[in-house]
Amino acid sequence: MEVLKVEDSRQLEEVVIKAKKKLIDRKVDRVVFNVENSITATGGDATDALKVTPSVRINNNTITIVGRSNVAILVNDKLVQFSGEDLIN
């Protein structure tokens, strides 16, 4: 975060601060891919978003993550209780 020092004082009508989440956020127990910040996933469905997610592979209606077993998928921080085939269909 940067600190902005203003020498000249003026009264502002409004200040708008915008921030975006990181595209990929690595946590201790998971990797979060923020679809809302992905240009390539905009306007598609969940399958389109998964196809452009780093390390995720979709083959023969099966979703896998490279180097991982026992994978869980969360949408809006809620666990999705579907198989890979169910998610694709």
C-alpha cells in the first residue's frame, strides 16, 4: 500500500477507492482463483472458468488438479457437492 502525501489542501466532494482481489490467492490449505478478475472467464459458465484456471484439467468429464488428490471445489466460499461430471453437465 502506498501513502499519498498532499501538500495543497482542498476540499473534495468525494473520494473513491477501488481494489480488486488478486487473480490467484495462495492460502495454507487451498489455492483461490478469483474468476471475477479473469478476463478470459468473463461471460462464460463454470466449465469455461475451470478451463482457464491454472493447474485445472478437464478430460472426459473429469476435473483434476495437477499434483492434487481429494479436490474440493467452492463457489462463492460454499462447498459444491458434485462430481466432476456433474459440474461439467
